[in-house]
Amino acid sequence: MSDFTSEVWGIYIALITLVSIIACAVLLKALSTKRAAPSQQVGTTGHTWDEDLTEWNHPLPRWWMWLFYITIVFSLVYLVLYPGLGSYAGYFGWSSQGQYQQERSKAAAAYNPIFDRFLKQDIKAVAADAEARQMGQRLFLTYCAQCHGSDAGGARGFPNLRDQDWLYGGDPETIKASIANGRNGVMPALGAVVGGDEGAKDVAHYVLSLSGRTHDSLRASRGKSTFNTVCAACHGADGKGNPALGAPNLTDNIWLYGGSEKTIIETVMKGRRADTAAAGATATAMPAHKDFLDEGKIHLLAAYVWGLSSVDK
């Protein structure tokens, strides 16, 4: 919509709207004023179906006509009171955004004291509170389940929050920071750097060897050198990852996008970006929830998520 910033567009929309309503009224008037006399034969529209099913040109019934007029009057009154004529805000100045903010303010006045009570407590203490966990679960189902699943078990491209494997760290404050500020990890496309398909396959077999999976030892030995040169900067020389960068641990059997040879090669060749569908990724960036949740709710969410992998174990 950035291309439609001129005030002329508002005038254009208002004119089209008013002309359309007036045209409907004129057409209705034209079709309802001329009525046939009782003795006069009413003509047809010329439309015939199934050889003998003819459409007659009878005027609208009076009650139906007046019902149309009422809708026209209603539309004009509505457009005076509410937005609908381009940039005109209406007599009441109503907007969906304004109503949303009013409802948020009303809800905040009613519920913020409850959230503030838990905000004063340590996240671990909140996670152990039954009432807080119920509230955190409801927040999770509203804001997080779409990606991580209602059971927080994750999916392809979306981390499982019930285990002890964390890309950026699983301590309470780091989880809270992830929820508040969001995450947008990037795995660059390294196809050209590692030497194309064959080089990517060698690296993939070395990565498979790190977690003790079936691999080609000859390819793995060639891939180790490339890994140490290209990949170790993020994943570490031992392949155990770097939480500061969100680089995953490659020595376990937990895979965000899948751990098959084909998938690993695809990841090396094309990279992974959480904010796009690059390389067949299904994930989206972890949004910054501080943009629409206050600190009290984020605190409860962090406690609930931390509890999934700690309190529940």
C-alpha cells in the first residue's frame, strides 16, 4: 500500500462509493415508477428458458422497493458516522486499531495486577507455581503453538521445547530474551565454498560421523578438512555448536531440518534462513514478542517454556 499515499486516492474512493450508491438509487427509481395499468399487458424481457419459461417485466413489489431504499439510506448514514469514504474518519472517529487499543487497555487494567505479581518472582519460582503454569500454557497456546505445536514438540524447522537441546541456551533469562527479542538464525549457502556437490557430500558424511551415524569414512576424512576450514567458525572444531550464534550442536541426534544425507547436503549447499522458505525450509523467523506482549506475559511464557524441559523432567 506504500504506492497509494496520495490524498487523491481517498477522494477517488469516496467519489466511487457515493456515485455507486446514487446510481443504485436512480436505477431503482427508474425501474419502479412506470407501472402497467390493470388492463395493460405487461411485456417480457425477451429472456426465455426451456422453450416456454419466460421472464416477465413486472415492476418490483412496493415492500421490496422500499426495503432497497432503506438500505441506501442506511448506507449513507453509516458512511457519515463511520469510515468508508476514503480518508474520512467518520463522525465517531472509529477505527479497528483504536478499538483494539481500547480493548487492550481495558484488559490490561483488569489482568496486569495478576501478571505483575508473578513478574516480581524469579522465573524458576514462577515455573513451579501451578496457577502461573496454567496461565503460561494458555499464553503458549495463543502465541506459540502455531509453530512449536500445542505440546511444544516442534516440527521441521521449529525447535522442540521439551528437550534439553537449545540453539541459543536454555537458562531462564536466555529463554526470556528469545521470546522478547526474537531470533533469526542464518546458515549461509556454502555450495561454492566447499567445492560443489561432491564437496558438500564429503562434509555431510563428516557431519554424520560426528553423531555416530552411518557414513562413508573416506568421504568423512575428506570432509573433515573442509569442515575445519569453513564450518568450525560457527559450529566449533568439535562440532558442538555455539549458542551465541545459534549454531546447532552437530554431535547429537537432534536435527532441526532433518539429519539424512540428502538433507544435510541440501543445508550445506543452499543454506538455511529462518525468515524465508530458502532451501525448502518451512520455518519462519522467531518474532519479537515484546512488540505485542508486555513484560509480565513474556515472564510467564518464559517460565512455562523453561518448565517444559526442567520442571516436567
